[in-house]
Amino acid sequence: MAVPDFTRFALLVTFAACALTGCSRDPSGTAPDAQAPVPAGTPTAVPPEIQQVCSDFAAASLAFDTTRDQGPGQARQRAAKRFGTPELASRLSAEGRSTTTWNMVAARRGRVEVTTVPVRDDPPAPREGSAGAGAVATRVAVGDAGWSQALSTVVIYCALGREDSGWRVTDVRLADSESGAESP
């Protein structure tokens, strides 16, 4: 039986969080690096430089201009090359978002503008060169003759790795907030 991508990603995030934060306790309770527990539901802050990379990737990957771009996948390719690892750029090279949205915006010679805010959940703290962050992307299509239309909000979850050049997106999951549909 094949495991759905969402389930694999959820397991990956769970295992990564467990590996990063340590799922087991020192039975003696005297671990020198033990931190006081954070009450459930208390969001932990993502360091600003990590959040910025994820937010910038989200905005760049979802914003496109039908008068310059050749298709909906070009924005994701640009974002992956600018903010991601070469492996992510290679993996996203043939992917794009909805062609329905592209066709609607292209018919009006338009573009999609994106604003982001951080996801306020409880990500694991960055450890040993890896981190996670999320961004909620609000999208608006704008076109000829003052036309504009709100598009579905997209939530982007980024896995990031620390490289010599700084934090880079290594993996990404997108979910339309209205439908919950997810794509790599």
C-alpha cells in the first residue's frame, strides 16, 4: 500500500522534530542542556532570519506576471533558485500551481501579488543546521482595466538547511487554506 505524500511529510516533520528536540528524557532528570518545558499551545518564535527566507520563498514562488512569465511554474523555479538548494530547484523545475488560475490571470494580462505573514504554530527550535518555518500567503490577481480578484490563501511550510551562504529552503509543502489540498 502506497503512503500518501501528506502522510510521509507529516511523519518526516514529526521525526525531524523528534530528532531535533529529543523525544526521550534523561531518566535521571539531570541532563545539563535540558530546557524548561514550554506549556502546550505556546508558540515558539522562529528566528527572524529563518522566517524571512521562508516568507521570501513563499512570496516569490506564488507571485507571477503573465506578461513576462511563460507559465505558472516559472515563479517556483525562480524562488527555488534564489532561496532554495540546487536539489529543490531541480525538483521544482517542472512543477507549477494551478493552470486554471494562470489562464484566468493571463486572459486579463495580469499578475499575482502576494503578501505573507508567519504561520503561528509551534515549530521545533532550529538545531544542528536545520529548521522549519511557515508562511501564510495572501494572493490577489490584478489585471487590465483595474480588474482584481482575491485568490485562495496558501500556507507554505518550509524545511530549511544552514549552508555557508545562509539558510536555504530544502523542502516545501503548500496547502490551499480553503481546501486543505496539498502539493510538494
